[in-house]
Amino acid sequence: MPGDGFHPPIEEYLEAVHELEEEGTPVIQARLVERLDHSAPAVSEMVRRLRDAGYLETAGRTLTLTDTGRCLAESVVRKHRLAERLLTDVIGLPWANAHVEACRWEHVISDDVAGRLEVLLGHPTTCPHGNPIPGTGPDLRRLTPLSQARPGERVRLERVTEQIEIDGEALEYLSEHGWVPGAEAVVSSRAPDGTLTLTIEPAGRGMAVSPALAQQLHVASAVAAPTVAAPTVAAPTVAAPTVATA
């Protein structure tokens, strides 16, 4: 990408491709139509432009980022997620509002400012929604969708996908119940349709999670802290007093 410019449309498309890849979703034009809420002809034209400019490659219907495209995509995603951290951790913006606001910031933050933000924020490795910040090292977490959890399992929410980040209603629902990255819960039950009932700890508050939402929430196994019994202190042996015989 030329170093003299501000290219939100290009960055927006490459960021969307990066997000879909991160979620394990096959990247085809139909998925970009859904993610970006653009018309199919508009997406088709932009994909053609990005391919001609060397940002995308196509193999049949599948789209992949070139090295140049991935470098730019990761740069934008990094700035976006650092901006989210700044907005929530420093400015105090509600967790559910950070994504939309960061979408405005990501295109105007320079590489130098992004580097200073990383230092200011204490080198975070994820955004407030648990998604990894590019450039901070490999993501070694072993995560699975909440939808795969079974009753009785104890899990910790680690990551909310970008698809849910743009769903303000879903974010508000999660926030209201305290089911945010870092929170732990026990899967209480699974309904026939796949709806899960969770008991959020430590408050013990219950919440229902639909199959569609559970698929977009990534969790790690959480082992309950062992209960440590208080040490038993033996009572001292007190000798019976000697009573003198008159």
C-alpha cells in the first residue's frame, strides 16, 4: 500500500477478510456481503480491484490475502484493537460501544502512535473482547466454541468474535449478565435445541445462551480451585490436677 494515503474502503475489506479467516470461516464474496452489508455487485467490484492491486488472490470462489494484503490487514486490526483497549481501559467507554468507535479510529492512527499506545497500555495481547492483537506474539490459547460445552463443564470466556462485536444487542446482553472475557461459568443444562443455561460465577446468576450466540463465544476449560480444608489443630492434653489426700 502506498505510504501517502488514507484508504478506508481498502482497509475495511482487507480487515473483513482477516476477521473471517480468524474465525475459521471460508472467505467467499457472499460472506463479505453479509459482513460488510454491501451489495453483491459492489463487493464483486471491490474484490476485483483488490485482486488487481495485489492485495487478494482467488482460487475458485475462495479469497485469500497476499503477503501485502495480510500486512496491511494486520496493521489495521492491530490499530483497531489497541484503540478498543484505550477506549475501555483509559477513557472508560462501555465495553459494548468500543468496537464501533474504534472503527473510526483505526484508519487515522499512524504506526508511530500505535507503538506508543501499546506501551501506554502495558503491551496488551488481546482487545477487550478477547481477540488477539497482531504483532504481540502467537495466540497459544486452546479455545473451543461454547456451543460444544456439555452440562457440568466449567468454562472461562476468552474471546467474543468480531461477528458479535458488531451486534450491540448481543454485547449488551452479555455485559448485563457479567459474561465477559475472563468470567467463569458452569454449564447447567442444554435444551434439545442447543440452548445452554449457564451459571455465572461467583454470583451464581443464570443466563441462557442461544446456539447461534454460543457458536461465536470461545471458551477455555476452567478448573475450579480446590477446596483447602482448614488444618486440624490437636487440642493440648491437660493433665488432671492432683488432689492431695488429707
